[in-house]
Amino acid sequence: MIGLDPHKDVLVAVAVDGNGRQLDVKDATARPRGYRVLLAWARKLGPHRWAVEDVRHVAGGLVRFLLAEDEQVVWVPTHMSSDYRRRVRAIGKSDPIDALACARAALAEDLPVAVPETDVREVKVLLDHREDLVGEMVRMCCRLRWHLHDIDPDFAATIPARKLHRPKWNTMVAAFLSERDGGVEVSICLDLIERIKELGDRAGCLERELEERVKVEAPQLLELPGCGPMSAARIVAETGDPSRFKSAAAFAMFTGCAPIPASSGNSQRVRLNRGGNRRMNAAIHRIAITQKRMYPPAQEYLAARRALGNSNIEAIRALKRHLARSVFTVLRRGPAAGRVTSLGPEMAELVVA
């Protein structure tokens, strides 16, 4: 196993045997010529696999190169490599220590393999860019609201929270400012309004483009009650190739929807999982909350869970676990899958009971 700690300018690799004993260390520049140097070095060691720390903004090019060369690669989550680094019998932190921790984590854990990127990567890039634009728009709305409060608190109080990006309120604020005497603060507010409108329009265009791409990549997700285009796009972007997960349980652990045992003695209980991919978890949480509001089978299931003594949070957690299974099922079946609800057979039995 070859653990690799990637950086913007340098790549550090550590080879270990099946027992985790360090065999060799190699560093190379984080450029295509460095990729070829590492590959030649690894092939001299014999049969091997790569364990790359999951920082894809600096390791993506390397992993794409390795996959094109038919190399086996697994992604090691950063929190996992951090845990294994603390187990290394060495004081301090260095690139070789980090690479060694990645290799030992990959030996000990059953990690999903990396797969060649397809059009799904474009969905992820577009979605991340849209979220950046929305985040910047929200920050500008906050600044605009404080400026308006300074100019006229009474007028600022008439604007509903989280509405400044809407065209109706944009127009109202612009009309209000046009009646004010010119000044630096009024000028700044007008600039902010124009920028907010521009960002909102661009985010809307990206949302429509993402919706069209999701209809091609995973239209079956849009058939899941409560799953909108943006939630479907996030699921597609973060999942990649669903075949890299060996089971629905592995996928649920990846999404952070699998419960964590928290029993002691005669008690039998589980607790909320705060790990996993939090973006995926947020997408499934949005679906669960939507189903709680408007989908009768899910409402019946939640009521049945509460009747068993679950709190509202525990009931929603259980619903999210079943949603993770449903999402995994429709992704594995592909676009030809029929309509799938959040209720599996065991859920229907519980509701009936």
C-alpha cells in the first residue's frame, strides 16, 4: 500500500507492507512529470495500491493520471488520516508521517475505490460554483441590510428577512434610495443592489442548467418525493459512481445517515451520526423534512416512530436512514428505475403495526 500526502507543489509517498511497516519514502513535484516519477517508483516495488488523502483540489490531477494508467486508488478521508496519524509512533507532524497514516488507514479500513470521472464531475463543479455565488450574494444582502438600517431603520424593518435578493424587494430598495440625497453610503447600497441582482441571475441560470443535467444523469432521483433538482444534483455530485459502494449500509455510512451504537449493559440505543459526507447528509435531510411536511406515508412513519417512544429528532434520523437506502437503490438501478418512495417493506410493516 502506498500512502500519499498531496500538496500544491509537492507529493510525498510512503510504501508499507501488509502489516503497515514502512518500506520506502518518495517525493516528487506535483506536476505530470512528478506523477510519472512516482508511478515508475511504485511499479518497481511490485503489486501495489494507492491511498490518497482526500483533498481533491490538489490531488485530482494525480488520481486522474493514476486511473488512466489502470492503477487502483482509494480516497482516505482527512479526518481518518488525522486519526491514524495520532497512532504513528513518532512525535510531531510531517508529510511522510501523514502519508504513512494514509497507507495504514487504507490497510485497516474498507474504503470506497476511486473511479474515473465522468460528466458527474461537471455537475459537482457547477453546483459548487453556484453555492459560492449564493454565499457571496447572502453576504452582500447582509451588508446591504446594515447600510439600510443605518440610513433609515424604519424602512429597513419593513423588508422581510432573507428577501433582499428577490427582484420585488430589490426594486423597492432601489426606488427608496433614489429618493435619498446622494452620499457615499447610498452609492454603496446601489452598487450592492446591482451586484446582488447579477449574482442572483447567474445563480438562477446555473440552477436551470443543473436541473437539465440531473434529468440526464439521474432522472430517477427527481421521482423520489421531496427530492428537488438541487438536492438531486448534490447527491449525484457527491456519490459519483454508486457501484463503488459495496452495499446500502456502506452508502448510508458515507452519507452520515447510519446510526451509531451507543448501548451499555442492558440498554439498546443508537445516537445521531455526526460524521460522513455532510453535504450529502444535508441533501437527504432536506428530502426528509420535505416529506415530513407533505408526504403522507412519511408522516405516518414518523408518527409510528414517535409512538414507539422516539423523539422527533430520532424519528427523523430513522427516516433519513431509510431515505439513504432508497437513494442508493435508485442510483444503482439507473435512469430506467421506476418511481420509488422513501418507504421500504420494513417501514410499511412498522406503520401498519
